[in-house]
Amino acid sequence: MKLKQAQREQVKLRIGLSGASGFGKTYSALLLAYGITNDYSKVAIIDTENQSASLYSHLGSYNTLSMQPPYAPEKYIEAIKVCEESGMEVIIVDSITHEWNGKGGCLDIHEKLGGRFQNWAQITPRHQAFIDAILQSKCHIITTTRRKVDYSMDTDNNGKTKVIKHGTKEITREGFEYELTVNLELINDNHLVRASKDRTGLFMNKPEFVINASTGKKLMRWCNNGKDLEQAKAEIQKCETVDGLRHIYAKYPNYQKVIKADIMERKVLIEAIDHNIVPNSEIIEQQKPNENGTTTSTE
């Protein structure tokens, strides 16, 4: 066992998109994936929706893996492994609903075993292995899930039974969204989405929006937060011109408040060298790494 410092850039995104048929789950997932990778050739879709993924081939040269029934959990696991071994960066599983509610999926397996409660002891480990394949993948993964209207039968004060509508519910095993980094629900056929789960803080309690490539870029900036800040500081220490500092400041808009003091300190040193107030040898000396491997700066 060994402790190591947590770094967000090591995180792989687990994103859920859910919605009714025709709301744009596949299309939105592709735009999101492109924003994450900036390269469609590094995107793969595991397609259980009758090859509907190919309808958007005009977007770019992404890869498809068509899956036919039975939709057993092991078949999904194998498909994920194929995508990983092919060097994909983002895997879209479109959709995970079939693993639960499709032909040969978990509910179908349960029924064929007899439909008894004790039969879940055989099925649950298989379903969990599918969830683990998603969570442990070395790729970013986007899952799509169908939604259906959720009803209940309630009795009013007069003893009459009536149907109560409770909005919509994802067609997969309950609790899946708690495993995700972000879960986005498409709420209409205009492709508007809202967050029902958000560990990033980027989307929760924010106005509804339409997914595009910039949504994926925003998520990657969140993943690379610490790494980008470290890179910005390193570039400032190496910079030798004021124009170069201006370029660095503009390059990292998300960290301008954090790096402003470093920029100003470096600017003072560069201007002092330009006016022969500080000898050039001094700046070279200041750039030498100290004992912990970092560079020193002027007080």
C-alpha cells in the first residue's frame, strides 16, 4: 500500500444522458464526446439501437460497434473491452437500457429463471460486473438511458383509486446515476437538458441548456484543473518577455485571478533586466531548481 496525492486529471468521466425516444440522446452524446477528445476517430459507440448511431456519420469519422440481442451483461463487458483495446478515448454505450430491460437482459434472465426473488442472487453479480466494467474503464464513458413515465395507483380521501403521474424514470436498475460524475436528463425534443446529479458543480441548479462540443470541453477543463494551473505557473517562470506574459495570461482565462500575482512578479523582473537594473545572470540563477525541484522567484 502506498499513499499518493490526489490529482483530478487522473479522473475518467462517467456521464449519463437519459431521455425519451427522439429527444437526442445519441446526437448529444456524440457532440459531448467530440468536446472531450477533439477527435472523432477516438470515439466509439456501442450501438444497441438498430444501428441508429450511423445516422450521424456526417459529424465525423467515429467508430461503431453494433450489438444484437441477447443483451446479456457479459456482452456489454466484451464490447467495452474491444473499444479499450482499440485505443478509444471515449466510449458511448447507447443504450444501457437493453442490458436491464431488453431481450436477454437482466429482467428477461430473471423471468426465465422463474421470476422468484432468490433468482436475483444469480443475476445481481452479473449486472454488477457490467457496472464495474463502466466504472473501472480506462476510457471516458458516456451512457445513454431511455426514460418512461412513472405512475402509481393511489387512493384519495373518498376511497377512490386514481392514477398519479410522477414524471419520468430511467429504464435501468435503480441507483445507477449515483455511480456517475454527471447525469443529464434531456427534457424535450428541443434537446434541452438539466442535471439530476453533478459532482463537478458545473451544471447543477443552472438553467437548462443544449449540449454541444463546448460542454465536453468544459468537463475536460474541470478534469485538468490542477494540471493546467501547474503548467501556467511553469510557463510564467520560463517567460522572458512582457508580450509573452500577456499571451500566457490570455491563454488561461480560468486561472487569471490565481496567476496574476506570478505574472506581475515576473513582469517586474523582466523589465528590471531590460533596463539593466538586474543582471541577466541573476534571472538564470533564479531559474535553477532548488532542493524540492521547483524554481525560485524574486522577492
